[in-house]
Amino acid sequence: MASLNKVLLMGNLTRPPELKTLPSGNSVCEFGLAINRKFTTQGGDECEEVTYVELSCFGRGGEVINQYCDKGSPLFVEGRLRYDSWQNDNGEKRNRLSVIVDNFQLLPDGKGRGGSDTGSVSSGDGLPPIPEPF
């Protein structure tokens, strides 16, 4: 049976990205993303819900996110879900669903940073071009 594991998200970073170097020498950038959804209930009330997602981006892509993004920066990501399971120091089983970033797009943040009017990164933005794919 065929399967597909693909996620597309657009939101704002919940905290500054954290760049780490793995024992293999590769880098990984970990950050959180907040995705807002506005809707109207059947009663006519306007509501907003926020979903928080943990993400990891490996290699050069993670270095770019760490360099150009900060808390509140808008970001569009394409990736895949990963389920982690472990035991904490107290022996309790813990688990977490997160996203591994395969590709991303820096977006304009309303302050003239983070991308052009179309949301794409080009040399005209003062940012280096992002290599494809990540």
C-alpha cells in the first residue's frame, strides 16, 4: 500500500531558532511555529485558535533559518511528520509529533525584511539565494 507523509505549514516562529551541531558535524536548527486559524461558530461568534508545532531543519537550510529568522518571523515550510518516543529520567514514557523541514520559504514580515513582495527570496532582497533542495 502506498503512503504519503507531507506537511505544508505557514505561521510565525514562537521563539528564536536554536542551531546545534550534531556529533556527525551536521547542523540542525530547532524552532517552534504558531499557526493561527480564524473562524466563525454556528452562533456567529468570531474565534481564533492557535496550533503550536515543533520543527527541525537540517544542514544549510537550518543555518539560513537561524541566520535570517527570529521570534515572530513568518515562515512557510514543507516537510514531513516524525513521531519520537522516549523515557524521561523518571522512567515515564514520553512522545512527540514534530515536523522535519524539507523545504521552506522566508516570508515578508511587514517590516521590509524576510523576502520580496511575492514572498520569494532573491538577491534583490539583500539576502543570499537559498540553494534548492534542502
